[in-house]
Amino acid sequence: MAFIENKSDEILYMTSSDLGVTHAFTTRFGGVSGGIFKSLNLGQNTGDEPACVRRNYELLGSALGIDPTGLIFTRQVHGTDIRYASKKDMLPVFSPVPYEADGLITAEKDVPLIIYAADCVPILLYDPVRCAIGAVHAGWRGTVRDIAGKAVEKMVRELGSDPSDIRAAIGPCISVCCYETGGDVAAAVNRALGSEAVGYVIPRGKRYHTDLKGINSLLLTRAGLKLENIAVSPECTSCSSDKYWSHRVTHGKRGSQASIIVMRKEV
């Protein structure tokens, strides 16, 4: 599955060609925010002007054909909790979110799931047989604790999915070229993957380069997904920090990408 650059008015976003459901991995381009948040900042806790962020969601909603006043958000904490979301959870931008989770699933139509990233791994899931979707935020802590696999397990357990039917898109995030870490991350990956860690953690002097995309793809196959049903974006948010927000490049002074997935009533 290839990744495609899409433009609607000024909004620039990425999609996976064969995921088969309405979705987007946003970029920095096409919004109205200024300064360090220029221009499509969708983060609600970055310090950006609320009016600009709301307008950015309106532009995104127009591009995707969704109502920006009813979205599913979660407070991400680098954990592994996966929450079932329904229409009663839909909120407008800047509403208090009463729960913490790093993954969302639903089997309801017109319930847009949103997760945020600015180097971490965004993963979107779609089961076209059982009509179920998921959105996962995987930092290195969530990755080594297999949040991707836990999302698949919850779709199987609660929504009746067969993992072999599920399609996944791993969106733009920091890649192995730029994701330099210390020994703590390398040790955590080795514990999680065992002998399969070879190739995903590359020693370079006293530091390591870690392949979060590859690890999450491996963990999805462990959960039962077919490798041919997993699309992996080739783009690195650090290398392409002009196009994507990168926490590392900006030292945390940044906006946020959103990854969004929704099943329409016509699906």
C-alpha cells in the first residue's frame, strides 16, 4: 500500500492508498496558525490561539467531509489503554476530555477517531469485514508494550474482528535514520522482541538508532495481520520537519499532527 499526498483547498494531508476508509495523516500545511505553529496546528494544548486551532479543524473537516464539532479525542499518556468510543463521546475542539488512553476503537459509523503525534508513531486500523476501525498513538514506551497488538486484540475480543482481515497504515513519524536513543530504549526493545530485535536496534558508538516503524509492523504481524495488509509511510518527521511537526527538531516548541479515521454511513 502506497502513501499518497492529497490537497483540498490549502490543506495537505497523506493517505494510504488501500486502507479503504476515510482517513488522513495531516501535515503542517494549509492552516491559519502563525508563528511557531504555522500553519496547520491541530494540537489543543500547545499554546496556539484557540480561534486558529478551531479554524484549522474546520478546514480539515471540509477537506474530509466530516463535522469538526463532533470528534473523538483522548488524553494521550504513553500508555497502552485502548478505549471503545461511541457517538456519546463526540466533542467539539477544546472540550475537556474525561479519560486517558493511547488508542481508540469503534464499530460505529460517523464517529471520527483522532490521535496526535509529532515524532511518535500514528497507526490507523480498518476491518472492512466487521466494519471496525482503530487509531493508535505509539511512542517508544507504547511500542515496546505492544499497544498496536493490544488494539488488535481489543478489536478481536469486542468487535469480532479477524486479524487477517484488518488493514493497517503506519503514518509519518521519526524514522530509524534520526531516532537516536540511549541504552534504556535499546534494552526495552530487546526485552520486547527477544531474538527478533536484531535489525530494529542498531548500535552506533555508545548510542542506538531504533526503528519504531519496523517494530510496530512486526508486532502487528505477531497480532495476526498479514504483512501485505500493513502500509508503512517512508517519510521521517525529523528529516522532513518543514512538512511535519517534529518534537526533536523543535525541542518541543511546536504544533501537532492529527491522524484521523472514520467510517461513513455509506460504507
